[in-house]
Amino acid sequence: MNLLFDNIVFSLQPTGGISIVWSELLKRAMRDDDVNLHMLVYPNHNKQWDELLFPDDLQVSLPYRTMERYRTPDYRSAHDTVFHSSYFRTLPHTHNITTIHDLTYHFYRRGLARAVHLWEEERALRHSERIICVSGHTRNDLLRTYSWLDADKVHVIYNGVSEVFRPMAAKEPMTPFEIGSFLLYVGNRKGYKNWQVAVGVARETRLPIVMVGAPPEKQEQTFLEEQLGKGHFACLGFLSEQQLCSLYNQALALIYPSEYEGFGLPVLEAQRCGCPVLIQAVSSLPEVAGDGAMIVEPQASRSALIMAMSEQINHLKQGSLSRSDLQQRGIQNVERFSWDECYCQTKKVYQSI
């Protein structure tokens, strides 16, 4: 089977969930003797790509043209090739596959950015023979949004979780705070991610909060100081998987108050480390977290959500909610997910066409 991967996502983000998913597929495809693999490679500064070591003969290096992400790749492939793009591109005269990670642009973006993204997304869907969604909730959202899609062509394939994440014995603290005494927030802090709710929970429970991701912007820094006071928060920037694993093992809990996720990879990473997880019962999060997390129902206001989540954290902190039980259920839940199975199911989709 001729398989061509389009690595455009590595040029669009320095790191992120899609980059992680894509790199895991690449690693397994490279080791698969059943496929004749090649990949389109563009200049980038991506963390996941830097960690991958691929033979030069598998790479087709192309220049990054103006607006490359919206253009058809400047490459002609054999007619029997399966072409899978990492971000909404298709290639004429091949069998195109598109992956849908979420529909955030439909629900949370406005203006030109939304219009351009939706045009890009619909164009890819119309030219694809198979579509992969990372959760059942994402598939349902997609079919509701594009009623003309053939549901039989839309497959659910769960992401996996790296084996780097695991329970570890306590080491030297990675933060200014004692091990087991802080809340952890991982990822983007914009809009629907509800980062302000996580800060509110830290305030109400009188626990420091540690953040992983981009450095705080000026207004975020001011907000943190006003809500928590100096010395009660820390931002560690972007971390390696090994560093993040250590941090999950040292936190009291991962607080993940997002109101929409196509999948929610940090939930599984934390569970695999034995770190209790707190989420809302929204979008794909209950589907992914299973019964291995603290789950609160959506609330009518941000303040009500802060209080509901704070109550769960206080129960955990005081011992009325069993930490060991949460850890065990979380670790059991993660057994449902693996990158090997993700690749196996993805390969079956390729073979089906």
C-alpha cells in the first residue's frame, strides 16, 4: 500500500495535540512493512518533529509557499496512493483521508478566521473518501453540522496516550510548592478552556496552581496576582513528556474545566500517572475519562462552576473523597487507549479503500 503523509501541521504549531497525534502515527507507519511510506515535509520549528528521526529517503522536502496551509500540495503522486493530511488538505488523483479533531471553529470562533477555517474544512470533507473522528462526540457533532455526509464513511478512532506517563516515586519538587499540595492546569488558556475557572478554584480552595503552556500574558499575570497573590502560582512553560510525567505525579489533581474538547489528551496523561482529574460533564470529556475522574455537571454561571469544582477538590484534599480509588479507576480507564491500537484502526481505514 502506497501511503503519503502530509506533515503540514508541524509548520502550523510549535507543539500541540494534533502534532502529538500525527507524530505517533508517523512513528508506527515508518515501522510497518506493509506500507510504502513517504511524507511531505516543510520547514518548521516543531517540538514533536525535532524528536523524530526519519530516513531521508522517506522525506519529500518542499518549500513553504505563501498561504501553504490552504493550498494543494505541489506534488504529484501515484494514483493508487492513500493521502492523509495532518490538517485539511487533499491531493488530486489519490485516495484522501481527513481527520477531524474537534469543531471548535464552529462553536467558538467568529469573523474571517471562522469563515476561512470552515471553507478549508468543508473542502477537505467533500474530497475525502474516509473521515476519522477522534471521539464519538466529535463524530456526532460532525454529522449534525454536515448533514450531507455519508455516516458510513465517518469512523471513530480514539487517540492513545504515551507510555512515558506512569506512576513514579516522589522526587525533588519541580515547583516552589510541596508535592501533593498544588493544582495543575495543562494547555491553552483561551476562551472555552475556562482557565479563569481553574484560577477561581485555586482561590476558593486556598491551593497554589501550576500551569504548563505558554508564558502568561500581561493581563493574565495581573489576573493571577489579583486572584491568588504573588507566590501562589507558577508557570513552567512547555515541558517534555518526561517532565510533564513528573509534574502529574507531584500534583494534588489536574483541573481541566474546559467546556468543549474533541478528545482531551491531558486527561489520559494524568490518569496514566495516577493523578486525579477534575472535569465537566461536557462534550467528549466523560467519554474519554470514563469513571476514572471527578466529574461535575455544567453550571449556569462561572461562579457556580467554580464553587462546584472547589467542593470536589476540598473533598479530595480533606480525604472524604478517596484519592487511591480515583487513582485506581483512572489507571484502569487508560487501558482502553493506546497509540498502537490507534494506528491499527487507522491502517484498517486506509485498507478499506
